[in-house]
Amino acid sequence: MDPYILMRNITKVYPNGIAAIKGVDFSVEKGEIHGLIGENGAGKTTLMKILFGMERPTAGTISVAGQTVKMTSPHTAIKMKLGMVQQHFMLVPTFTVAENLVLGMEPKQGITFLLQRAIELTEDLSRQYGLPVPPRAITSDLSVGLQQRVEILKILLRKAECLIFDEPTSVLTPLETKELFCAMQRLATEGKVIIFITHKLREVKEIADRITILRNGKRVAVCKAADVSEQDITRMMVGEAKIPAPVKRTTVSGPSVLSVRGLTCQRKDGHIAVCNLSFDVAAGEILAIAGIMGNGQTELVEALTGLYPCLTGTITVNGEDVSTASPRRIRLCGLSHIPADRMGRGIAAPGSITDNLIIDRYFKAEFSRHSIFGLRKKQIRQHGEILRQRFNIKAPTAMMPVQLLSGGNMQRVVIAREFTAAANLMIADQPTQGIDIASTLDVRQRLLDDRNAGKAILLISADLSEILQLADRIVVLYNGEITAHFSTPAEITTEELGYYMLGAAQQAGPEIEQAA
């Protein structure tokens, strides 16, 4: 019997001559969870976009349920019972969950939208697949994990038999990841086809039945997940070259670079997101913030970077009060920022790699003449090309639009810009989200190198192993408040951290006050 999904000799060459996919064969069986892995730019997302009709292949054939089909658009893919949960959700943030779920197939009586019927459909589908969501809630108010559930339910409502997940755990907490995996296994048991794109080897080993590995646009292996180790997979992904793990060194911290006192921020709905926070980050240390998404991390980072107003409290960077300063003013005080939302906050997608690499410094003397002659284009191009090579951004030229890059290479653009900013304070918010093994190790080592060079780093990460590996101190954020502070992270386990993150425990006042 033929596989449910069968792709043969898929090739994709872009007009600029870049070959993203080179003669790849790919197949998935009914009831199978199939992992698709590879480094950034290996071709994973491009291959799945071809399957889902978002890209046209230069060559090759696609069969679904034994039927050869030309995937001319996502509409064709949906008709063939395919669905795709992308890294950046396709939801209308101002709509309710129920409205998003039925968008495009709204239950109506005449021209009247039957909201109650949409709510009932949402509740029925939630119960059927064990994916509870609040049907009346505004989507933008939901956690990332709940928004992802809405995307999955949208696909299932449209009778999808094959679900493609593109880096689905990159912004999920450990608990949300566990719930997603339970849902995926339930769907596979019912005979659904699950394709799981990821960089996380532990996860693909845990959830996948088989694995396809891509490298430089080519398929290099197909194997049963149980038959290979994480080291085997890494070797197939990146070749025989050894990847050094980051080495943490002990340094003595210096004076405070970032000082936060009594910071309170209010959400748009009127609820307090950050409540009376006080802490310091010193030169030569990494202070990590651990917490389940939605507990004030986003508002805290945006307040520190001038993107969100403070209700009360003060923020000081290098001795200067920046509580009401603009983002540019704060950056000029010595702050760089890797945002969690690279699409919304980190890049200008239509701009070139070069443009994005100078977006925070184009006005400086090395790039601007401050006259009618404008920018120093030669120096700007050289700067872009140097950073493209130095940070291994996979593109033929630094003049390539960022929107044509893979998600991981977009992140490399952000990382290249922020690590080369003239700053002694780095706010790194989910810095390794959605990037491959080699890039993750590189970013972690760069953070340690900057710390060892005397910079102050505030790290916010959903990856608890990353926090435990890098942090000199850890604070736990729960409901917008600091509930725990650890000055010796080596003595803490992920399980103990999780206990505080869930609000099941809270340290006494004196211990928490040590954070400041």
C-alpha cells in the first residue's frame, strides 16, 4: 500500500539561482508521527510549504492518499485534507476563539452569523480531541499554547487527515509541550498523519516514529527514531565536524548596569502584568528569569526596552533613569535586545539583510554623512557582508530580502545585529528559539563570552536547561511577581524550578530581596 503522503524528486530553485531543495523524496504513513529535522536553511520548511501549496516545486511529484496532485495553493491542500500549524499563527487577534475557528466557514442563518452555533462547534471539537479552549475569549489574550490549540482545532474542523507542525514547541512551556505531544499521539492513534518539524532532538526522539534528516537541501537519512541516538542525528545533520559545547567560566561580577525598582506595569485589559518588581543585573553576570509564558515576562522586557509604559517604578541603565525614555534613547544608553517575537519586533521582513543589520546604527558617523549626500552605501554593504559571513547567515548575498530566509536565519540576522551593538547590557528574550543545534551552541557561547568580557545579561528563556546552563543567578516570575531567587543555580533542578514556576511554592521575603 502506498504511503498517505508521497513526495518524489522534489526540487525547488528560486529565480535568484538558490536551490533550496535538491531531489528530495519524502513519505509518511497513516497513523505515523514523522519527524523532519535539519539545520537552519536545510530545506525543512520549504519542503512542507511545497506540500501545503505555499510554494511551487521546480520539479517533482506529490501524491496524497494515492492520488497524484498539483498543490497550486493552500486551498488545494485543504481540499486534499492537509493542514499546517505554522511558527507564526494565522489567527485574527481581535476575534474570539470561536470566531477564529469558523472563519471562512461561518454558521449562518441567511446573512446572520450564528455566534452561539460557533461556540457550540468549538466546545464539541475541544471535547472530541481533548484540546480545551475558551470559545468566548479574545485570541490575543490567550497564552501561546492556547493559541496553538486554536490553530490545531481550526485544521481539524476542516477535516484534515494530515497535520504539519512547523517548530510547534519553540515557544511552549514544558507543560504545554507535554500536552501538545499527548494531543499528537491521540491524533496519530486515530489514524491521522502527523509531520513534526523541529530542531529539538530530545523531542523528536520522544514523539516521532520515523525521522527524515535534511542537510543543505538534500535528504541524507530516513530512520526509525528508536534506532538512532541524539549524537547519531546530530552527526547526520551537520556532518562529521565536532560541535563544541559552551564552557561556562567563573567571573567576578561588577557594578550594577541595570537597576529596576518597584516596577509595575498594567496590561491593556487593566490587569496588573508586573507587580512591584525590584532587581539588579551586574556587569559580568547573567541573570535569568524563569517562568511560564504569560506571567509578565513580555511586559517586563517591553518596559525595559521602552516599548511598554510603566505604571510606577524606575528603570536605570548605566546610571541613567530611562523609565520614560524612547527605545532609541535606551539603546544609546548601552542596551541591546534580542526580542522573542522576531517577526514583530526583530526584523523588517521586506528589507535586506544589510538594511536589518544597520537599522539601529544607520545614523552613526561610520554609516551616515549627516548631509545631503546621505548614507555611506559602500561601508553599509561591507558591514552587511562581513556580518553575514561572521554569523553564518545562509544567503548568497547580504542584499537578499530577509523575508526569503528561513526562520532560523532570520534569527541569525537579529543575533548578528544585537551582538555587534555598542552595548554593555543585553536583554536576550528566547535567544535560541527556533534555531538549530550548532546555532544554539554558538549563541549560548556568545552570551557567556560577553558575560566574561564584563557585560550584563538579562536572559529570559522557556528552555530550563538553557537557564541552568548559563545563569549565574535565577529569579522566578509568577503572576508578575518574583517568587524565588537562586544565587547558586548549579544546586537547582528543572523539577524544582518548575515547582516555583507553577506557583506551588514561594520563598520567604529575605531570600527574594537578595535579587536586588
